[in-house]
Amino acid sequence: MKRIENFKSIIDKYEIIFFDAFGVIKTYQGLVPGIQKTFEYLEAQGKEYYIVTNDASRSPVQLAESYHRSGLKHITHDRIISSGMLTKEYLDLKVDDGIVAFLGTPESSHYIDSSGLHTLPVNEINMDNIDKVNAMVFLDDEGFNWCDDLNKTVNILRKRTIPVIVANTDRAYPVSLSDVGIAIGGIAAMIESIIGKQFIRFGKPDSQMFMFAYDLIREYRSINKKQIVMVGDTLQTDILGGNKFGLDTVLVLSGNTLPKDAENRITSTGIVPTYICDTAVVELGELGF
């Protein structure tokens, strides 16, 4: 583990950079100050970059548009690899017909639109259609009534033996400097413990997420893992996932892991990044390098 002062000295060593989204590029306050400089530098150097995110709340097109509205034009939809994409692939391969019930916003259901399947929010499942529910997907922590719809979810899964997919494995996310909110992965873990069944999970730290991204890149260029670095703010997802897949990793201290907590968290979890850096912002000298 090496402490680095300037993010530039890290990414100069790699051909492809995987970025987590929340806590690395943006926070609850908006874009990380100066992050535009990083993407300008990557473009100038001809480096490839991808946003590898557990955010399944919106489609890649919608996620890219949200960056554009914030003033970051470099991130296009084809640069976004979301855990929701793996969920769609699973449904295409494994679920032939019927209803896919979901918890999340209407926007998040983009990922589960699949030929031959009908998507419905949990609140629209009733005695008339419950027998047609052939899969359940946990997509986002918004878009439903936490009391009524979570109770209904528990009872649907007690009645139906069906695959249950957690498209976002994050259990919490920062909502302020000191507080977190419960993410859909946390909700899924609670329901899993209540009904005593194990769900299917896509997203970091699962290696499938990284293999999906890796395979997409290898379709058009020759690359090996030593040429890729994963940048994230969370040890248990970004760093653990990158480490397990064999990538070098960078823990940045602009999101989930605060500078005062970093050393203790690394020691207590045993999850060790290759590098630690304050932010993913490239600092350039007067001559631009």
C-alpha cells in the first residue's frame, strides 16, 4: 500500500481506468471539485476510462445525462458499466416469460425490460397476478412505500419460489459528511434474513462485474489486467472487488472512507488497496504536466 499525493502519478502507469461513481466522481454535494481536470487529462493522454458502478437506479443514457447537466461532458453512456446490465443479461438468459416484479423507481426498470417479460412494481402485484411472478429484482431504494411494499415483498417471496436478483449490492451510501442512508443492498439483506433465502447478487465486489467490463473491452482491443486500475472510495466493494479480480486498486478519501478512518478500516477489514490518494483529481503543474 502506497500513499500518493497526486492522482496523476497513478494513472500515468495504466492504459485503462475504472472509476466508481459516487464518492469518486460525485458526492451528495455534486461533482467532486476539480474532477473535470482528470477527464480532460485522460482524453489528452489517450487513456481509456469507464465508470463501473453499482448504481442501477437509471439507465446508462440517463446516468450520462446527469453528468452532462453537472458540467461533466466527457462521460458518455458507452463509458458506463452498471450492475443493472448484468441483471438484464441474467433475465434474458434465465427467465423466459411472466412478470418480473421490482423495487425501485420507474426509471430503474429500464434494466429489466426484456423480451417476453412484463415488468411491474411490487405495489401492482396482487392475488390476480402473483402466480405469474417469475422473478424479483431489487433495483433502487426509492420509488416505493417502505412499509407496505417491503411487507408485500416478503410475502411474495414466501409464496413464490423464484430467482431474486439484487442489482445494487451497496448497503449504505453517504448523504452528508457524517451520515449515511440505507441502500437497496441493505434492504435486500434484511429481507433475505427474514425469509431465509439467498439472493443472486450482481455488482462490486462480485468478480462478475469486473469480468463483464473486461470482456467488453477485449472485444475490440488486446488488454491484460496489469494495464487496468480500479479507483473507488469503499473498501468492501470497489477495493475488494478489484483486488479479487487481480487489478491494482486506488482508495480515494473523498467519499465513503474518510481520511481519519482509512487506516483503521484497512486494518480491521484486511482489505488493502495498492494506493491511497485523497481524491481522483489530477493536479497539473504550470506546464500542464
